[in-house]
Amino acid sequence: MFRFYLGLAAKNMWRRKRRTILTAAAIAVGIMYFVMFDSLLAGADRDAQLNTIDFETGHLWVSASGEGDAALEAPARPALEKTIPSAQALAQAIAELSGVAGAAPRLVFPASLIAGLDELPVSAVGVDPGADPQVFHLSQLVSSGRWLEPGEEGIVLGKRIADLLQLEPGDMVTVRTQTAQMAFQAVDLLLVGTVETPHPRVNQSQAFLPLDVAQAVVGAPGSATSIHIRARTALQSPSRRDLGDLVRSIPSVTGWNPGWRVYTWHDAASFRTIGSTKRTFAMILLGLVVIISVIGIVNSILLSTLERVREIGMFKAMGMDERDITIVFMIEGGGLGLLGCALGTVAAIAGNAYFVNVGLSLRAFLGDMDLDIGYPIADRMYGVWNWTTMLWATAVGLAVALAASYFPARRAAWLDPAESLRRL
Amino acid sequence: MPLIEARGLSREYSHGRMTVPALRGVDLDVEAGEFTAVAGPSGSGKTTLLNLIGCLDRPTRGRLTIDGDDVAGYTPSMLAGLRREKIGFVFQTYNLVPVLTAYENVELPLVLLGRHTHSEIRDSVMSMLAEVGLAGLENRRPMDLSGGQQQRVAIARALVKQPRLVLADEPTANLDSENSEAILALMKTLNETKGATFLFSSHDPLVIGYARRLVQMRDGKIALDERR
């Protein structure tokens, strides 16, 4: 009997081709948008994680400030009372722990770059030129000139800063800051190179100088605001659990201060923002898919029942009961949902293939401007293949179609047969 | 025991505060195998009587027994079961499912009974279509058939499950006289060969002339009941 109902539903769907196609197309578009946006957001999530790890935090970091990622940002003035003393020795000790691929101290402080008449506020980052590349990928992304060498009075700028100040390697630049004692301090440094990374904040606001030079400028010899650690793991974005052993073993190194804390990259503010943004976007889009499906299916099945009142009366005269008639119309609704989901999935796969392989250029939307939209992604967002999402979208589309067709189907099922047969 | 036993059957319809009586205390017995016409002018209660006997509607008052079962306490689902098992319907406007072929339309009652194999259904449907003179037209959709052919499909659909009772509401009203006569002849033949009880409504003298029993309705009551 169910097979007969299936055939009947399929024929009835085809009976109103245009309406069927329009309803299915609306569902398909909803599902396609949901899958593609989810793909882009998941891709952005993945790239943001990598950019956060490779250019901002490493897998883990140690901070004396006790305020997590606040240690990564240049404070209004150097919080030198909360720095890590003898930072290079501590970094060395951490680097020797099992499971650690590298550890590098950083001293982050606010500064102004002065080039001729131009002045630009930046986040100055004192780095150990030898140890930093063991944790971060900056040295691999030098766009002009070269990376820093230990002990030199040189500076490497984010490309955007260099462009704004019209500086090239070989130019001199003045770094002005305040010491912990509020005294102004300035130093002239040779621009040795520029870096262009996928992380917009690095390109737009960071200036890198040798750690010893930075320590001298702010009057904090041997200190760092944070120590960054890269774990020895094949995973690009290890979970908190993967990093749990290291988090527990780092405080065992000699010279550890109980007031310091170990953070994982998950604690970075940029990553947390992305997570919640992604969830909000996904929920909004899923909500839209549900609304589109409900309106489309209810409209289609309701019209179908109104057009077929006499047919429903005849079915009841033949001996179909309320359950049978509900099933007939729900199969139709489910069929519409299935068709929409199938079309949507095919369209989503085609669209997503473009996002995965070519990506979506943010510059195409926002123009060649300072791109900091809260994501640690500089230009191109790439999609990912997420088959679970596609299955979920299809399942939700289908479930919504069945649920949406239930009420008009029940309405049809309870029509009075004698009254239905009288209808013209 | 009569196949249909109606006692004091009444049906009233409410229109706002007004109550309109469509049937006023009808008593009627129909024996198995009868070929009965219910005649009368429009509004005399023919269709209401057929709807009540067909369990498509419930009486306001009175008692109805079909094949020995008093249907008063039946739930909608039990009434659907009774219609499925024992009653075949033929409608004035054929009421075929337009997306189904002649074969599929006739197949429907057997599918709903759910106790026949695929080959049994096929044999019954093909044989029924042949009996109503539609052999070779089983794959045509209703829109590809004439009015007379569509009503033949409807008759085949009503009879394929070999019901105890066939109710036909104005079965020839949409047909020309030639087709009307052919349909009536077919119904009579099937009544004689299959033993199915036919109860049909009409106000057409040609149709009434075919009946072996005439029940004349007027103002919701039986004005005349004569066997010929």
C-alpha cells in the first residue's frame, strides 16, 4: 500500500510541476546557502586557528599578567611589573621539556614609529631572532629584505605599516616609547625587512625588533611579557586535551613563579570571537532554511488539499481513513522536501567546490583597505568539505518538510467526505 | 435479513440558526441483489439518503443497519473499514484520480484492502476492465478517455473488490443518452452476473426505467416504493 501511496504522491508532485519546482528550489537555495556559509565559516575557523597559532600565540604561552590574551596585546604602557624575568633562560628550560618543539620569549609594548614627518602607533614586539622561528612562521614570510639577526639594531615591520610610512629595507626608523618609569625613550633602528602574513593584525600593527634591543628600550633587561611554545605534534590545531600534559609539565621548570599561568591557543580572544560568530551565523541561516521550507511546504500542501477536496472525498468513500490520507499528503510534502534537499545538496557541492579551491576574496568585497574584521584572516576565505553539515542540512530540510506537511495533511484527512464530494 | 435496514432515518443540516431537514424519518429495507433506483426532484433527499447508506454521513436521528451491523456506534475509522470492505461508489462526475491510469484507478480499492497479491490484483483489474469494455485502454489516463469510458472505469473501480453494495449517485447525469443506456445496461448485467446490490439515484426516466424497484422521494420522505 505504501508503494502505491509513494507512486501517487510522486505523480501528484509532477501534476503541478511549476509549483513543485518553485517550492523545491526555495528549499534548495536555503540549504545551499546554509551549507556554503557553514563551509566558509568552518574554513575561516580553520584558517583563523592556524593564523592564531602561527602568528599570535603558538600552541601555548606563558604569561605573568594573569589575563590571558591581554599579554599578547601591547598595553597602554609596558606593564613591566608583570613581566617574566630571565625570560630567555626560562624559554630555554621550557624548550628542553619533552613534547616541546620550541619556546620563544616576546616583549610586547606600545610604541610609535616615526619616519620623517609621519608617525604611526604600533604594537612593538621584542623577539628572539633565533628562537622565534621555532614557534612562529614570521621569518618564512619576509616580503622584502630579510628577518632579524641576533644583536643587531634592526627592525622588521608588517608590510602594511611599511607601505603607510613609505619605508623600504635600508631606511632608518625611530621607535619611541615610554619606559616603566614613564620616561620617554627613543631609538633609531634600521629597517631590515617587511613581513606579509595571512594575519591582518601582524601586517597592520606589529613591529618586530630584537628582544635585547626591546628590553633596553623599555628598561627591562632580561624580561619578556610572554613565552610562546610550539608543541612537538603532527596536529596543526591540537585540542586542549592534546596539550594537557604540556600545560601541566611547564610549571615544573626551574625558576617558575606560581603567579604565572600557561594558556593554550584556544584562549586567544580572536578565536573565541570566531567561534561565537560562526555559531550565530549558522543558527541564523539554519533558521532561514527552516522558515523557507515551512512556508513553501505548507503553502504547497495546503493548495494541493484545497484543489483536491473531491478527490479526498472519493478516497474516503473508497475506504481510506484519516491516517491513510495524512500519509498520502505527508509523502507529498516529504517528497517536496527531499527534492529540495537533493537539489540544494548538488548546488551546495558545486558552490562549495569553488570556495574550497578558489576561495572568497575579502578584498573583492571590502576593497584594498585595512582588513581587520575581527578575524585573523588577511584576505581570502576558503571553504572546507563538511559532509556532516550537508547531512544535517538535508535531515533538517526533510524533517521540516514532513512536519510542515503534517498540519495541512491532517486538515485534509478530517474533511467531511459527504461535504467534500459535494464540492465543485 | 435485508442488506440495508433503515428505520426513521433523518438528517438535518444547520445553517446558522436555521435547521434544514433533508431527510425526514425514512424507513427502507434493501435486500441483497436488488437493483433499485431512488428517484425524485432536486432537493428531495436522494443524495442525502445515499450518503447515509454509504456511511459518508451520519443521521441526525434513526437507525441504520448494513449487512446486519448497526453502524450508529462506529468510529470514523470503523466506517472507513466498512466502506472499504462492503461498499462500492459510482459518482456523477466519475471522480477518477487524474494522475492515475485506468488500471491504477481500478487497482486502488484492492490496494486499500491490502490482502491481495500483485498478480491477483492484476488479474482482477484486467478482468474487470474487460467486463466493462475497456480492454486495451488500461494505460490511459482519465483525460484521454471519453465521459462514458470514464464512468466505466468508475464502475469497474466500484465492483473490482466485489462489494455487497454499490451506490451510484446520478451515474448517468453527465452522459448522453447513448452512453447512459450503455452504462445502465452494464450495471444491470453486473448486478445479474456478480450479484452485487445496486442502489442508484436519478431523476432521468430512462434510468428509472431500468430499475426493478423504484423508491420515489419527495421532501425528504419516501413517497412511493414499488417493485416491478
